[in-house]
Amino acid sequence: MVAACIMLQVILRYVFSAASPWAEELAIYGMIFAVYFGAALKARERVRIRISLLVNALPRPLAISLIVVADLMWMGFVTFLILQTSIYTKLLFEVVYVTPGLGIDQKWEQLVIPVSLCL
């Protein structure tokens, strides 16, 4: 979908000298959704970017405790993000901001952040 929107935008701009604002916005929001939901999927599978050089060099009990501490810090960070994005999303439900290209209220697009963090 994202690639099709980008290709449509390129064809419209360079062949017909016209632009479609909805195709650009749809591609942007499609990429954003893919990033957040892809990160949620990989976090569920416990596939995160880690620098394991130090962990592998430590004795096994110390390495396990370091991994546990890192996971607890990760959970604290995600909890903080969920709280902050929930506050932000709550503020968006108090105002109306419609995107110019798609005509969708911004709160529905921004809701992907706390939802994907909860996954």
C-alpha cells in the first residue's frame, strides 16, 4: 500500500504535473503504522537491539542479572511512554484537527502510538 501510494505520487507529479495530497499522507501514515506495529511485534517476540558484547563477556549469573535489569528498565521506559502518549492522546480528543489531505481527525492517527505500546 505504501509503495503503491508513493508510486502514484511520483507518476502524478512527473507525468501529469499534478500532486495528490491524500496519497502522500496515506504513505506517511502507512509507514508510521508499520514502524509502530512492527516494533510491537518484535518486542513481543523479544527481538530487540542489544549490544551483547559486554553481556557475553561476563560470567553467566552476572550476565543474566544484567539482562533482567535491562528488561526492567525497558519495561519502565515503555510504561512511561504509555502514560505520556495517553495524556497527549487525551488532549487530542479535546480539540479537532483534521489532516488536509485525507480529512481524518488527527486523534485517530495519533492513537496508534499508545495502542502499539500496549501491545
